[in-house]
Amino acid sequence: DTEVTQTPKHLVMGMTNKKSLKCEQHMGHRAMYWYKQKAKKPPELMFVYSYEKLSINESVPSRFSPECPNSSLLNLHLHALQPEDSALYLCASRRASGGTGELFFGEGSRLTVL
Amino acid sequence: DQQVKQNSPSLSVQEGRISILNCDYTNSMFDYFLWYKKYPAEGPTFLISISSIKDKNEDGRFTVFLNKSAKHLSLHIVPSQPGDSAVYFCAARQGAQKLVFGQGTRLTINP
């Protein structure tokens, strides 16, 4: 199993809603990532979890709250988002150490904030 | 400040010819460079990588060249095939965990 699975694929939410994005991998990877990608822009790193602990937070606003319940799951809780937060949210995983740092990406969750 | 740059937003190549995608970087501390390919509505998929201590890595039709003195790398695809049409991202590893991406180049292979 070499897949990273993200749900939902599409999400539309209002600025007062609370929603969550979910990510799952069964490759035994111990590092998991959230990236945000706007149209015609590169993926931008948001958070990194290593061995279920938050190791990198790229100064992301607190309306985005990551959670890593176990080594296979990664959530991104969303609350009071702004329309400019509309983007493709990509989850990725990799082995925690060694190798080239290759990330395996999911297909993304496309978020629209109204 | 963009540490990884792909200055060509798009590239069009005839089927069977060589495609050359370019990438420049500014941070000499990057230790690995990677190329990803992205189709619409899919996540990026890993293509090929190169360590900063090497100058060439080849995998089938794909070859990556690294020129450290110029802080430049390139991806060569030969021969180009219609299925190669996608957006290609150059990425560089910073530290143990962080990948920094370029803006991407949309490659179109014409029959």
C-alpha cells in the first residue's frame, strides 16, 4: 500500500463553520505533512508531525489546528476560516529518517470558504 | 523570498524530442533536490532525486543534472511522450524534514 488517502476531496464551508480534513497512510511512515496550494502557486508547507509530535509549524494562523491521533492518521481542524483560505490542502508522508526526503502525497482536499 | 525558482511557467515540446525543465535555487544548504510531477486533480508524484554531492542521476527516460556552482538543476526527459504532459515541480530539501517547492512548469507534449 503506497497510498496517502485524503477525505473529503471537496469541502465547501462558511466562515463560521467548523470542519476537519483527514489524511491516512499505511506505509509505516512516521512523518506527516500538511501543505497548502493556491492556484498557479507551489505547495507551501504548513505543519510537520514527526513521530506523532508537531515538529514544524510555519507560523500558520490558529484557525488551522492540526492533530495527529496516531502514526497513520493526520487531521486538520478548520474553524472561522476566511475566503482567502480557499485552496487545495495536500497531505504527505515520508519515512522519518534516511533516504532522500521523498514525500508521498495524497490527492488533496479542495476547500472553498464562502 | 523564493528559494527555489522555476522561471519558465510553461514549455511545449514535440513528442519524441527532449524536454528540458530548469530550476534555480539560492540556498547552498539544500542537500537533496527532487522533481515531482502533478496531473490536474491529483497530488504531486515523485519522479527522481539527486543528492547535492552528485552531478547526475538517471532513471529510465528521466535524468537530473545538478550544477552546484551555478545553483542550477535541470530535468531531461527523452524521448518525450504525451503522458508526460503535466506540471513539474522542482523541490529542495532543507534540514531533515522540510521540502521547499518551486512554482512549477507546465509541460505540454504535442503529437
